Amino acid sequence: MLSKKTKYGLKALTYLAAQKDREPVQIAEIARHENISQKFLESILLTLRKNGFLGSKKGKGGGYYLIKDPSEIRMTSVMRVLEGPIAMVPCVSLNFYEPCEDCPDEAACSVHKLMLMVRDSALAVYRNHTLADFV
Amino acid sequence: MLSKKTKYGLKALTYLAAQKDREPVQIAEIARHENISQKFLESILLTLRKNGFLGSKKGKGGGYYLIKDPSEIRMTSVMRVLEGPIAMVPCVSLNFYEPCEDCPDEAACSVHKLMLMVRDSALAVYRNHTLADFV
DNA sequence: TATTAATCTATTAAAACGATAGGAATATTA
DNA sequence: TAATATTCCTATCGTTTTAATAGATTAATA
């Protein structure tokens, strides 16, 4: 299952990408518009900022804004930051690889073989789409 | 993340599919061979039996055995039984569809659009592979 | 200085996960 | 028929993750 964190984060990014300009938008406005718990959204936007997707401004007239062009924001990076590894098992993960300690032979493991194909197919989707495709 | 239930279940199915004949194999043997907690594996094999993948026999010489040819067992059905919906959000699920109550317009929702593509790509992999591909 | 809005830290409630325990039911063998 | 082997069933438990909430702090603006 996709976590609500990812779901909300993606919706927020899309909302920001749909703005005419890159002026700050308040958390409250995004939360209201997208039916998201404001406090929860706060923490999500924070991690998006810390990972280089968003800029922020405090005080009156403050808020969050996209720091890059939507067409520069690949779904791969969005998913990795919000949801974590794209692979469903660590032994087929590109960015978070870990061997299974219970599995003597990766190449012979059915789980490994299947999940490798699934990872590749998901990766193809994420790589081929940016935020711009969803505004 | 793939659940251990699915991981173990798929390994067990593969182990059974690799048998020369379709004689019953004991839980203990599968557990030992695949490094799986026997008690946990018990419950997994039970659900696989209840869902028409396996047959079982009690008492001495008993165990579990495949009830169909490995080439007849699609990964779609294995995944749905063990892991649940293939879609990452209910609003793009074929077999477990549910609308999001927070989302006024599915067709306009970025999460919906992205996850629809991801589901299709995963589905393509699962549909095109059977247990026979992993023995 | 007052107000606004992001930032940070901590806590909590509920759900899911992975595993374990113990006995009941059933089939085989002697 | 008795003993043994094995699946079957139910219940429980501890841990982790998830989603959300609360409250105090910091920074920018007017």
C-alpha cells in the first residue's frame, strides 16, 4: 500500500506545480484544498524541503514553493524520498541494496527474480514521468 | 515492502514445484530448506491450500503438494492471495476497487494517474509469469 | 512590537506484522 | 486397537509502523 505520506506529498507537490507563479503558498491552503490534516502535511512539506524539492518562507506571506521546474522533478526521486525504496525487497534495490541473510543464492531465488522484474517495470514508469505530467 | 508471508509463500510454492513428483512434502522439510519459521509457514500453507493452490494430506507420509501444474499458476493470483491487492491505492485496483473519500475527481488526481500506470506495469509482469518460470 | 506562519520535538492511538503456543483432528502403521 | 505422525485451528503476544496531534520555538513582515 502507498502510505498517506506519499499520497499527500504528491498531491501537495502537484498543487504547488499548478500555481501560476512560484509565490509561497501556505500549508493551510494546501491542506484545505487537498483534504489533508494540516499538522501531518506540515511534516511532509518539511521533508520535501529538506530534500531539495521545496523552498519555504516564514512569517506573513510565507509558505512553500517549488524550487525547480516541475519537468525537472522525476517521480523516481519523489517516490524514494517519500515512500522509500522502489524495490519491494532490499535484495533487488538499486539505492538501498541489502542481501537477504536467509537466502543462500540470489540468482536462484524466485522472489529475487520476480521482484527484479517488478522493480524494473515500476522504475520505467517513475523514470519516464515528472511532476509536469500531472498538473 | 513485500511481506514475509508473500516471500515465504512464494518460496514454498517454488520448492513444491521443483519436486519430481507430486507426493506430499512435510512443512518441516520446506521450513528447513528455505529457512522459514515452521509455525509461520504452517499458516501460510494453510491459506494456500484454502485458496486452491495446494492439496494436503494428514498423518504419516502427509504434507502439502501442488494441485495444479506450475505453468497454470499465474503470479497475479499468487500475489493477490498472499499479498493482497496489486494496486498501491484502492482507487486503481481491479479486484479491490474503492473510491478515495478525500478525492473529488479521480481523473484529475495525480496519485491516481501515476498509480494506475504503476499498477499496469506490475500487472504485466505478474500476468506474463507463472510458477514454472521460477523452478 | 504584534502578527503571521514555518519549524521542531514529543507523544499517542491504532493497525499491521511476524512469530509463537497449545491442543484438536485425522491418517497411517504396528 | 493403540501409538505415532502430521496437518489444522484458535488465540495470543511483542514489536514496529503509521497517521495524527499538541505545544513550544523561530523567523519574517507590517
